[in-house]
Amino acid sequence: MAYRETEKVRARKETIKLRLFKAAEELISEAGFKGASVAAIAARAGVATGTVYRYFPDKSALCAEVFRHVTQREVDQVAASLNTPGGIDDRLRLAIATFARRALRGRRLAYALIAEPVDPVLDQERLNYRQAYAELFSQTIAEGVNSAALRPQNPKVSGAALVGALAESLIGPLAEQIKSYVPGLSSDMQPPITADHPIIIDIAEFCINAVGPIPKR
Amino acid sequence: MAYRETEKVRARKETIKLRLFKAAEELISEAGFKGASVAAIAARAGVATGTVYRYFPDKSALCAEVFRHVTQREVDQVAASLNTPGGIDDRLRLAIATFARRALRGRRLAYALIAEPVDPVLDQERLNYRQAYAELFSQTIAEGVNSAALRPQNPKVSGAALVGALAESLIGPLAEQIKSYVPGLSSDMQPPITADHPIIIDIAEFCINAVGPIPKR
């Protein structure tokens, strides 16, 4: 019996943790990290405020875990794009479009992850996830340099630069789009942004030129 | 007499404020924003901790003013580089080298300004100063597009992307360099980094390729 109870308690704890996660992600998607107070997260998840503190020491710790969870999903998408079959520049173009399109569709959440002024704990998470992207892009750039598909360059420098270019150029459009965001409407219901949206083409053009594909003879 | 006293008080207040600024900048240059506590700033400036609060409501407000002051100096240097006579790509190259060289020479201070996890007040200052750089680069890029010296592109997107590339690619090298930083030695005494340092050439090459100078016929 003791064993069964433990299992039951563990499952219940897991359920509540997932509800807190979901509530936090929803609130961040609606109003950024500043909208995700412990009280608001608790209310959205249908638990008492005090319950949150049984799972996370404070708002920062909860938000940091949500940050890691959400960005891992995004990093995985970019990794998948970079690992499709095809030429280096096509794969880079696809990865850039994937990142930008998902950011522009997620708007408020993407702005929160990329640019919203946050506390040092989340700033550190931001450094980590940009590093993860940089490593992915660096690998593909190194592959391109080795196969002479891209000009000679330092893949580590170019990978980081590409991530910086991608993130920074989206901050303005995301901030603009947040103004036209319809609250209460899920991301999927917001006007769709396709891979050929002008801003995405502009960013991809900048990045692809930067790493310099060498034309095939 | 009353008038003279007021003048004297005002001058004295101005002196203390400048000393606090100088102390804060020194501490940030040595150990980042996390090293610039109100107590440490007061001690370095030779005033009581309580005195600091007569000039600034809190550490954030003081650090934000130092941030603005220091970054304005950097923005001015980049603006001057962009406004030298010469071709668009030479001016962009000079501005990129100026930013990178000054950052790498200032190391700890540059890392604090660009990447150190900080509180939301300083994150907001960071957004503002990146915006200032982006506008400068956008102007020069627009000029280049209009004169057909650069490929057709959206100067606003490219200006922001260029600043992102520049800042992000420096984070790794700055973090590395901080490890070899000699504490107590002023920035000028640290091993010099010249405009032809490999990392600066790599970053400049990425950025110049990105905006795509059109070869003169």
C-alpha cells in the first residue's frame, strides 16, 4: 500500500507541475514574463499561490524552467531544419526561415524569449540558448567550409554572428507585431506569417550573403 | 551670500556625483555590474554608503546612468567611424573594427555592457543602445543602397542584423579574454588588441559580405 500511495502522490505532483508549466507558458505568451506572476500562474493552473512554492523556490526558478523547456523545442526545430538533405545554403535558409517564422507566429512569446527585459536568472538562460543555436549553425557552417560550399571563415565566429543577426533583426518586427496582437486569441489564430514574408527573406538574404556560398561551377 | 552658497553646494554635489560615476565605471570594468554594489561604489568614491542614496534612488538607477554615459561614448566613436570620408564598405569596416577593438580592449566593461546577466532596468538600457547602433548602421546602409554601392536590401533589417552579429560574435571571445584579464591593471595596460586581430577580421568579413558591396566596374 505504501508503495502505491507514493506512486499516486508522484503522479499527482507531476500533473500539477505540468499544469503550472502550461499556465506559465500561456501567461508568458500573452503578456511576457512580467505577466507571469506566481499569483497569476497559480490562478491559471487552478491551485493556491502557496502550492507553487512547493514545486519551485520562486518565480525566477519556475520561469527559468519554462524558458529552457520552450527554447529546447525551438532549438530542436532549427536542428531538424539544418539536418534536412540538400545543399548547405538551402539548409541554412530553411533553418533561418524556421526560426523567424516560428518567432513571428509566436510573437509575444518570442519577444519574451529574445528581448524582454528580465532578471539575471533569465538573462543567463538567454545566453545559454543563444549558445545552443550558435553551436548548431557553427557545425553546419564548418561542414560548408570543409566541402568548399561556403567561403573560408571561422565557423565559431560566423555561427554566433548569424544567431545575433537573426535575433536582433527580429526584435523590431516582434515589438511592432505585439502592438497588433489580439489578446485571448491563440497563436494559431493570429494572422499567419509564411516562410516568404518579406522580413524573413530580408534576414535570410543577410545571413546567407554573410557566410558566402561559393557558386557551383 | 545665499546665492554663493547655493553655487558652492551645487558644485560640491556635482563633484560627488562625478566621483560616484567614476567609481562605478571602475568597479564595472573590474568585476561587472555584479561587482558594483552600492557599498563598493561608496567606498571607492570615498563617501558613506548613505550618501549614494542622496544622489540615486538605488543601485539600478546609478548603474543605468553609468550605462548610458559609457555607451554614448562608444556610440559616438562608431558614429565618427561611419562618417569618415571614403567608400561605404571602408566606412562600415572601420566602424565594425572600432566597435570590436574597443570592446576587446575594454573586455570586462564590454562584456558587462553586451552580455552580463543584469536586472530588467539595465536590460532595457541594453535594448536602447543596440537600437542606437542599429540606426547608425541603417543610415549608412541606406546610403550605400541608394548609391548602388551595396546590394538592394531593407536597411532597417540589415542595420539591426549587423549590430546583432557584431555583439553576439564578441560574447565568446570577451568571455574567454576575461579569464586572462589581469585585475588591477587598467585597460590600457592589458595586452593591446589591434584592428587586424583575427577575430575582428572574421567579424568584419561576415558583416561586409552580409550587406553585399557591389564591385565597382
